[in-house]
Amino acid sequence: METVISTNNSTLSTLGSAKVFLLAHPVGVAIVGGALIGTGTYLLMNKFLKKKEVPTPAEA
């Protein structure tokens, strides 16, 4: 008696792409989130730490 084993390549490729997505998605979100937080922090620190120009008495 002959046994036929069939493999469905589309199912295997779908599982492979799902694994890649599940691994890449959190990493991508972490990178984008870190970039946004870093940029926001940089801009806020520049805003608050910027030296204010004090007018001289001659200009006032």
C-alpha cells in the first residue's frame, strides 16, 4: 500500500510570515516609540534650557 504525504506550501509560508511579523512588530514599535520619546524630550529640553536674552538698560 502506498502512502502519500502532501505538504501545503501556502500554509507553511503563512506561518513563516506570521512568525516574522510577530517578531518584527514589537521591535518596530519599540524603535518608533523610542525615537518619538527621544525627539520630544530633546525638543522640550531645548525649550526649557534655552538662555533667555536679557535686554540691556540701554535697550529698555
